[in-house]
Amino acid sequence: MKFESCIYTNKGGRPNNEDYCLGSGGIWVLCDGLGGHNCGEVASKTGAETAISIAEQKGVSLSDDFLNEILSEANKNIISMQENDEKLQGMRTTIVLAVTDGTSVRFANVGDSRFYYFKNNSLFAHSEDHSVSALSAKLGDIAYDDIRGDADRNKLIKVLGNDEVLNVKIPETVITAEEGDAFLLCSDGFWEHVYETEMMLDLAKASTPTEWMNYMVKRIILRTQNIDNDNFTAIGVML
């Protein structure tokens, strides 16, 4: 199965870009350094590069052990850097990643950077945010679509670089990859301004990941004129 991808990142209305993303040999990873903390861009780069390094050293696997190793090692590396440099003590980052063995796809995340998988131009699977708002949605206090505008959306329950032991459950979903499928990894600065229905509409119009990405980015640019919007970053993959 052939996977074609497009990577896009933009600092938005912020002075620097704390998002970082990479894709290589069956793994795609995106990290969003937390604004308001020290050196978020260092944390995001460390998280993404750790994931790619493990995949290159050991080969990509769809196992729980492989996904947990990536998350744990990225977390450990960030904490180690905090301990060795006081300027980095406050750095944190989210992470979302997708892996494939060529026939199936799995994903994992920490924080509120998201993964969406589409089949037949319909949303088939998605990650769950580790945020106060997402917990409220899970409990039925607010609707899932209301997370975007909720006051607690940016209050994250889990991130890399916060606790020495990272306790995150890997989603059990194993997705059979088929021709015509697509998936998206994106930071909150991206999905905040593009609704899932619009992701699907733009996917239906696109013949390449670059076209798909361009349609979505245009929506963000139009909606963020004259506002101090966050960095926005995404990786679009089409089969």
C-alpha cells in the first residue's frame, strides 16, 4: 500500500513556532510545545526526533510495546533535558503519532494534538484529547463539538515532560488500510479552526495530500485574520 503525505506548519500569529513534525518510513509524528512554558520548541523537537530515532533503530511496529516505548522514551528524554538545564525546566509538549506496517495503521497521543482517520470520505476513527474539556465531553457535560470553544480546552491533563512515569492508555484500534483512505495528524491550532465535516469535504475535493492540506489551510487563514492565533501544523496522508 502506498502512503503519500504532506507536512505543513505555520507560526500563526505567534512570534515563534513551537510545533514540530516529522515523517519517515512508516511513522508520522507531530508535537506541540506548550505555550507559556520555557522552550516549548525544544520539547516538541525532542519528542518528534525521539520517535523517529526509535523507529529507525528498531523498525516500525504496531505493537503496544513499540508505541509505549516511543511515548516513554520521549517523556524521559524531555525530563532528562529539564534536569540538566534549568532554562528547560518548564518545557512540555503534546505528541500524536501514527504508524503503519503497510497494511494496517495504529495511532497514539498525549495531550490535545489529534489523529483523524477517514474511510469513504467519512470519519472512521479519531484520538481522544487529554484535556479537561475532553473529559467533560466524555462525561456528557458538553458535546464533543463544543470542545473547540470551551473555556477549559487548553487545560491539559497529560503531556510529555510533566511526570517521570507516563501513564497513558494506547488505543486498541487497529485500522485496516485500504486504497482511498486518508488520515490527518494536527495540532490544536489547526483543528480549532477546521471542523471535521470540513476536513471530509476538502478531502473529497482533493486528489493529493497537498491539495487536501491547501484547502484546509485556506480555511484557517480566512478565519484567523486579525487575531493572535496559535501555531498550526498538520500532516495529511492519503492512500
